[in-house]
Amino acid sequence: MARDGLDDPVRPLIGVVNDDSGLRHALGFALGVEGFAVRTFATGHDLLDLSEPPALACLVTDARLPDMSGLDLVARLRRRGDRLPAILISSNPTRRLRREADAAGVTVIEQPLAGDSVVDGVVAVLAALSGADPRPQGRRA
């Protein structure tokens, strides 16, 4: 049977930036299971220095990366015209961090991560933009 690609759902591409390889892979796996396409990066520069940056639907980044803060990464992406929604993961989000994230329109999720909190966060920010569940059919809760 010939396939024309119309039966393949569009898979939003999620960028995950985290220097903890175990957490980076776990987040990538969890998002992939939900039907998202995922690209992972160990540092902010690993993403920023790409000659052809991916068209991300959402960014999930650690608050503290080895080369910059997660908010700095979001700011740099936005300065170059990328208005993607972002989720910041922090083990100890201070009031200041929460205020700065709120001012930048960035969602903060606190570690330790409980259940599907990151997946739920990605679904929520993408649904707020589109008005619909962004996961492919058959993957929706």
C-alpha cells in the first residue's frame, strides 16, 4: 500500500537542553513516547552554534547550564527572532528567578520532576498557542 504521508501526524519538535545526560535522555524519551519529535543538547551553545538551527515548537531547558542560564538561552534565541515558548526546570526556583521567568513568559517547573510534569507543561504551552492538543492522534490522554 502506497503512503502519501497524509496519515503521518505532524510532530512538534521539542528542544531539550540539560547538562545532566540522564535527565536529558529521560526527558527526550518521555516526550518522544507522547509523540513529539525531540532534539537534545548538553549546553546552550550546542543549540545556539548550529549552522541551521532547528525550528523548535518549544524549548525545555535547565535553569543552570554550564555555559549560561536557561533564561539567557531563551533571551538569546528571542533576540535572533525565535519566539518559541519555553519551560525552565529548576531544583530551587527563587522568587527572583520566578519573577524573571514570568516577565519573559517562561514557565517554571520545579525539580524533582513529578510524573509527567514536563510533558504536561509542554502540552499546556503549545495548546495555549494553538487552542488544541499538540500531540498526534492516539497519543492524547
